[in-house]
Amino acid sequence: MADPLAFDELYGRVGKSGATSLADVDRLIEDAGWTVPEYKAQVATRKAAAQGSGGPLGGGAIEAGARGLVDAATFGFGDELGATIEAASAHLTKGTDFGKTYEQALERRRSGNEAFAKAYPKTTLGGEVAGGLATAPFMPGFGAAETLGGAAARGVAQGAVGGAAYGAGSGTDAGSRALGAAQGGTAGAALGGALGGGAHLLGFGGGAARPAGPPVIDRTGNLTPEAADLLRQAGHVEPNEISRPVASAAALGLQGASVTPESLTAAVRNAIAERHKVPLAAPQAAGVNEGVAALQRAQAGVLGERAQRVAEQAGVAQHRAMGQAAENVAQAAAPGAIGGYGEAGTGELVGQAVNKAADDAWTRVGQAYASTGADKHVIPAAHTGDLLPTIMDTLDKSKLRAVGPQNAPTFGTMLDTLRSYVVGQDTTLSHLDEVRKAIGRMARDPAISDTDRSVSRLALGGFDKWLDDAVGAQASTLPAQSVAALKGARAQAKDWFRTFEADPLAGGADKVGPTIEAVRAAAENPQWGGLTGQALFDKLMGRATGFDAGALPVARKVRDIVGAGTPEWQTLQQGMVRRVLFGDADKQAMTFQPGEQAWRTMATRIRKALDGRGADHAAEMLGAGTVEQLRQLGLLAESLSVTSKAGNPSGSGYEVGRQGRAVAEQMTKQALSTLGGAIGLSGGGPVGSLLGSVVGHGVGTALRRGGDARNARQIAALVEPYAPLAARGAAVPFPTYAPVAGIEAWLRRRQEGR
């Protein structure tokens, strides 16, 4: 077959030759390597194609390209489709025989296709490639592959299916269709495999990344300095916070893959996500903004309803998994905790535990007194007469000496109690300590004024001084051994007061004692209120979501009193973990809605709680293992957040996207309907045009649904958890069928001599 360009050149040369005889023209043709019959046939074909089919496309190169597009997009069945429309139109409007009209129309359309392909081979080939591009996304094997073998396999699948379908559509009867399908499928598989593999090597369909980069871990299983530098380059993960098990899991996930800042970040995040059973999507793991933005567009409905459902279901699954992961961390931090307690209930539980510890300790004090016989040893009334003067002397030495019982009613009640049960009476040391305990409880009442409480505590200090003097006075009346035992019991009692009550003479310097009294008050008398709920956590942690050095002494004291291994303390620990993750009781009472803002908030809380010395304080209260788990949850929360560079539009931007998609779909349907009408009009008149429009509209609807399905598949691939090498981002799928369609059509024309 002559080169079309050579024919165009020869045709122009003949026109410009000025030959006056046919013999001169024939010689000119033969000198160019053509035979005269071949030249005349080519001229006739060009003229027929230029006249066109009589339809609105007007013939020429435009119609040639359109015919090629329809032929490839319909897998060679475009002539049958057009003939069917034309025959149906004639049968409905003129009553003609459908079969006969169909055969005539089919023959005419095939002849026309041959003429146009022969006259405009390049334009026809371009149309066939365009038709393959339109159809490729809806065929098996379309998509990205991470390996050369995978890309070749996808190419084989798409080439075989497309080639077989095109070969069958290009046949004229059952036999030729079967043979065409076999030949087309075989050739398409070979071409598709070669094209798919070649495209992969050129960077399409997933790229051709080869294993490269520094080692991830050293012999000890820790990150290498080079790997740490790569993580710092990516800027999403702090290398110093990556534990040895996570580093080892990340190295395992990167075996046989390139180690880049993005791929290493993805591997580390995937390793953490798998440990906590949180389904982390590939773009979230790698920090690929384009992929994350695609997920958000899908959730907003910009990519169709099916893609939206896939994205929303993935988001809900992540939300549930993160909630469970957070609960798992809290349970692991304190496995012996009592379930079902919020911050308010925990405060009461801890207060009861502190009071029980106080009661048990006081019982031991009484036993110590009993063992010395001091519970029966009488302090004469002459000695008790010095009690009130001692108390008033302590008060006179303070700044509150002008305050009397009329300004401090609790102080007045304490004095009345001492007059009734101590002053002027013979009493025992154990009885005096019981009185001391009773008046100490009066001073713990949160309802009294600050002035009254201060004066009452000064009175307690005076009482303690007098009691120490009373014990010392027994040295002259008791054997040395008994005096030592008595002082030991008295020291045990004083330790009880230091542990469970505020230092009466320390003033504002004692930060621990008043808090312990407030904790006890919450359980001793509910009407007192006391320190419970959020206020308790604020005191023990020092901050709304983290730990402060100023609160540690109080927290240590509570832990020492209650016992680190007790259910009450572990319940408190679980509450601390939840506060770090979700905020205080008010925040926890709010429904934790899924979405980027929730994750960003959680990540911020964890970061603030563990910043600076916060991590050391948290480790002391919760354990180093819990701190590591919290860091990992913070990293996951950051992964689920959309970064500011993702370029996601506002809500109105998504609405514009949805509207734009709807307009594009409507325009596509209209264009295909118009094209179908033009094809039907070329041989079937108005009715044929109508039928063609209906078919075109149906094709447009099918394409929209196919596009929705494709988007849903792409989003499903993006949300696939723990995807390897996610850092490569969204690969560009290679439409293998497009070149296969063009090449097979060209080869078929060459084989048939056209």
C-alpha cells in the first residue's frame, strides 16, 4: 500500500505538471512507483470520502476521525449499531423489511468505513486511539501496579479482553467473528503486556522504583542515623519517639522497596496503625496531600455517591478503631481499674479509698497506744488546765490574734469541745488523740470561711504543742521503756495527722495536706462537696490535659496512701489517660464526632501533655509504656488529620465541585446524544436520529455509572489499610486498550490490503 503522504505529493504533482495528454500523466504516475489503476482507485476513494455519508459531519477528515472513534469505542460494533438504528427507523416509518434494510445499511456503512480509513488513515487511527481511551477505564486490568510484572499482567488482561472484543466486532459473520476474537485476543494480550510493562518502566501505572536507600535499622533494631534524617526531612514523625519494635516492623515493611522520606514515613505509620488495629489509608500513612484531598472530595460527594459511601464507611471504621485503640491504651495502663467510672465517680471512689486508709491507719495508732498501756494511763486534770492558754498563746503569736469565736464560729466550737471533753478532766493520751481527730475534722469542712479555717488550724497547732508537752511530762512517772513505747505510739499518731490532714502551722506552705483533706471530705460528707470530679483531676494532674510539676507531690501522696496496685488508683490512672486523649469531663461528655477536626484536637492534646517535662511526669504517673502508646496514638491522630497544605476547598468549594461534575455529566450525555442522533440521521432520517439520540443518551448514562464505579474503586484502593509503599502516591493508570485498539485496527487494514 502506498504511503498516503506520497499519494498527496503525487496528486499535487499531477495537478501542477501541466501534462497535455493522458500518456504523460500515466508516465508521471508510474515514475512515482504507482500503477495507473491504483492511482485511479485512490482518487475515487478520496472523492467518495470527501463527499461523506450525507450526515451532519460533512465528510472529510472530521468524519473519518469520528468513524474511527465510534469503531474503537464500540469494539468494532459501531457499523452494526448504526445499521440497526437505520433499519428500525425505516421499518417504523416506511414499513420496509427490517432484515433487508439492515443488510443494505450494514454494507454501506462498512464500505464507507473502508473508504474513510483508506483516504484518511492517520485521522482514522487517531479517532480509534481516542475511542480506546474513552473505553479503557471501564475494562478489566485498568489501574496502577506497583511492580513491572503487575503492570504487564494488567496490560495482558486489558489487551486480551479489548483485542478479542474488537476482533469479534470487526468480523462479518459467525466464523470471521470467532476467528477475529481469537486473533484479536492473542495479539491484544501480547501488545497489552508489552505496552503495560513499557509504560511502567517509563513511570506510568505506579512507576519503576527499585529498592534503594539507606538501611532502616541497625543491628540492635533501632533506627539508623540515615533513616532518622529521612524522617526529619518528611517532617511528620519525630525519630526519637520511634521504639525499637516499630522501627523493626517498618524495616520489614520496606523490604524490597525504595527507602525515601515518604516511604519510610508511611512504613512507620503503618507499623503503628497495625499495632493499634487502626485502618490507616495509604495517603494518610505517607502524608500525600493529593491523596488525602481526594479522600475528602469523595466524602463531600464530588466523586459520586458510590465513592462517597466508600469514603464515609472508611472514615467511620477509622473513628471506631481509634476509639477502641484509645480505650485499649487506657486498659493497658491500668488493667486492674474498676469499669464504668467517669471523672466524678472516680473522685468519690478515691476519696473513699483515702478515708479507708486513714481509718485503718488510725486503728493501728490505737493498737500502738494499747500496747504501751497509755490508753489507760491518766493525765491529771491539773495538766489539762494548761490546754486553752497554750492554744490562745499560739493564736496571739500569729497575724490572726484579733480574731475571736464571734468571727470564727468553727474555732469557737472547737474551744467548746475542748472545754467539754478535756479541760479540767482526768484523761488518757488515746482519748486526747481521738479529740484531736474530731476537731481536725471540723477544720476540714469546706463550707467554713478561710479565716475560720486558718484560726481553727492554729488551734490544732496549739493543741499538738500542748499534747507533746503532756507526753514529755510522763517521763517522770513511767519507766524508761514505757516512755519510749509511749513516744513511739505518739510519733505514729503524729504521722497520721501529717499524712491525712494539713499541717496546722504551715499556713500556705503546705500544698499537699489541704488537698488530701478535700479528697477525704468528698467521701466523708457528700454535703461538704470536697475535691472530686474534674477538680480532683485538675489537682492531681495540674493541667486540663496533661501533667504539671506542681501537682506531682499531691498525686504522689494520693498514690502512696491508696496504693499503686489498688483498683482505685488504677481507675484514677485510666481517667488520666482519657483526659489526655479526650479532654476533661465536659469534653468527654460530648460525642466525639469523626472527622479531621477531632483527630487534630486529639493530636494537639497529646502533644501538649507530653511536651517538655510532661513526658517524664506522665511516665511517673502512668508508666513509660503508656507514654509510648500515647505518642503512637498522637501520631495516628496526626495521620488522620488533613494538613494545611492539602489544598482542600471550603464547603462552598465542594459544592462548586459537585455542581461542576453534574454539569460535565449532563454535557457528556448531550454530546453523545447528539452524536448518536447524527449517526442515525445519516441513513434513518428523523426517526433514526431520535433512536440514535436515545442510544447516545443511554451510552452517556452508562459512562457516568462506569465513571462512578471507577471512582469508587479508586477510593477503595486509597483507603485500603496498611498498603505497602504508599509514599509513591496515586499512580497514573495506563489505558492499555487505547494503543491496542489503534494498532489492531491498523494491522487489520494492512492485512486486508486497505
